Amino acid sequence: MDPIRIAVVGMGKIARDQHLPAISGNVAFGLAATVSPDDAGITGVPHHASLDALLADGPAVDAVALCTPPQVRYALASQALARGMHVFLEKPPGATLSEVAVLEDQAQKTGASLFAAWHSRFAAGVAPARAWLSDRRVDRVTIVWREDVRVWHPGQAWIWEPGGLGVFDPGINALSIATWILPRPFFLESATLALPGNRAAPIAADILFRDSRGAPITMDLDWRQTGPQSWDIVVDTDAGTLRLANGGAVLTLPSGTDHAEDREYPGLYARFATLIHTGRSEVDTAPLRLVADAFLRGTRLAVEDFDD
Ligand code: NAP
């Protein structure tokens, strides 16, 4: 089978840290081009400043990986799907739920594969956690996602703008795991969003969800964390406590702890190849729906200005 000729669009941090190595490590793909307005690209690979320029003058491409900020992703995805290209959407899949629904419909009509990727679902501990929880009674879930925005998102203006999600940019990773491993659906009961006076997006949030049996799921998100960082989910069940640490990488069950190698992006690209080869799409918007609900129903709390 010929390799899928893929273009990476949006040559920022995640494209360089994860997408390029994952593509070069997967024989199902060949990097055909890169696109980014202000980046120089990489040696030996055709580079264009915009998707328009690639489509007008560039090499033939079968698929695009959209690694831009979410606010510009819809237009790029729609343009690529209109050309029959397969589309990998970085998380979150869009800036609104409705635009993702339109893309899903467009992909179905064109027959192209649309993949709304949730990288944290491919963290090493997540699949075994999901299997272990599948026949457990969940009594309580505690999510703590506290990181230092100055370390992880330096100079990313888009993340503080409407549609950038603020602290929900990392928080949605926790929700992508929770919606995948918990055996019952859950929904938001209350939320407080901490908004710096000089920012359009929250810097912290406290949220209470409940599952369909009434079990509480609390989520503590904070971007002002210095020192040790936390990306932890603890699930209390009728059979003991499950702990997922390091963003899903380290799983501890009552029987012991499992450390496995990080395979998130290789896993995502293996999945994307399977979807393309089998003519399917995968678009789960459950994590984005929960974030939208927090913005819909959350109480805003004004907090002090925050500068990078
Ligand atoms: P980033 O470093 O700010 O990179 C985004 C890049 O998108 C910029 O370098 C910019 O290119 C490019 N861009 C902006 N508008 C564009 C357009 N219209 N066409 C083509 N390229 C455009 O952001 P990031 O951290 O990589 O995050 C990007 C996405 O990946 C976000 O949705 C984020 O949630 C997700 N993600 C990030 C991480 C992470 O650890 N950083 C992890 C997983 C997922 P120029 O520099 O050329 O202007």
C-alpha cells in the first residue's frame, strides 16, 4: 500500500514535538509538505505559508494534520475535506461544537476520514484503566490538573482568547480520559471559573459533575501551580481505588503500579491510518461538550490580572 501523503499544518510546539516524529516513525505515512505562516519548515520538505498556497502550488496531498490553534481549525478542515482529503484534528476538535458537527457531516458526504484526536486517551494507563473500571461501581472521582502556564504555554496568546479555552486547554485532556474510562455518562452540576481581569479565558476552575448514578466527580484545574505539577485522576470504586497519574501514563490499581512507555502520538497516527484504510471517521465531542457546559453554566469569579 502506498504511504498516505500527509501535510502538517501549523508548525508550532505540538507539531514539532510530537507530530513530525510520529509521522516519520509510521510507514503508513509520508510527510509531503508543511504549512505555517511564520515558520521556515524543515529541510527537504516543501513548505507553504498557507493551506491556500499548498493547494495552489504544492505537491499532491492525501491528508492534513491540523496542529493550529482551535480558532482557525474549522476553515482549514472544511477546505481540506472539500478536496477529499482526510483530516486529523488536534484537540480540541474546534472552537465550537456546531462547527465540528458541520465537519462531521461534510466528511460523511465526501467519504474522507475525519479524526478528532484525543491524545490523552492513548496514554499508557488509559486502556487498562478503562478495562478495569468497566464492571466496577464508581463511588467518587477526583480530578486534579494543576500546571504552570508559564512553563507549558509560554507566549501562546491564542490560548487566552475566546475559543482558546484557557485552563480548559489542558483540562479537556482530563475530560477526554474521564469520558473514556468511566463506565457511566456524567454531566455538569456546578462550576466556578476564575477569570483574570485582563484575560478572556479562565486561569482556574472548580467543577462538580455527577454520573448517571449520582456519584460525584470533582475537577480542580489551576494554571498557577508552581513546583510539582499534577495531572491525576483518582477513582474510588467498590473494588478499591484506581489512580492515574502523569496525565494517564502511570496506572495504579489495588494490585500494583504499571509504568509503560509513552506511545500517545504513535498511537494516534496508527489509529488515523486505520480509519483512512477502513474508510471511517471518529469524532467524539463529549469532552468539548463538558467544557462548553462549564462555560454555559459556570459562575465567573474575578481574580487578579495575570501576565506571562
Ligand atoms: P503553538 O505552539 O502556538 O502552535 C500553533 C501554530 O499554528 C503556530 O506555530 C502558528 O504558526 C500556526 N498557525 C496559526 N494559524 C495558522 C493558520 N491559519 N494556518 C497554518 N498555521 C497556523 O500551539 P501548540 O501548543 O502547538 O498547540 C496547537 C494545538 O495543539 C492546540 O489546539 C493545542 O491544544 C494542541 N496541543 C498542544 C499540546 C502542547 O503540549 N503544546 C499538546 C497536545 C495538543 P506560525 O508560528 O507559523 O505563525
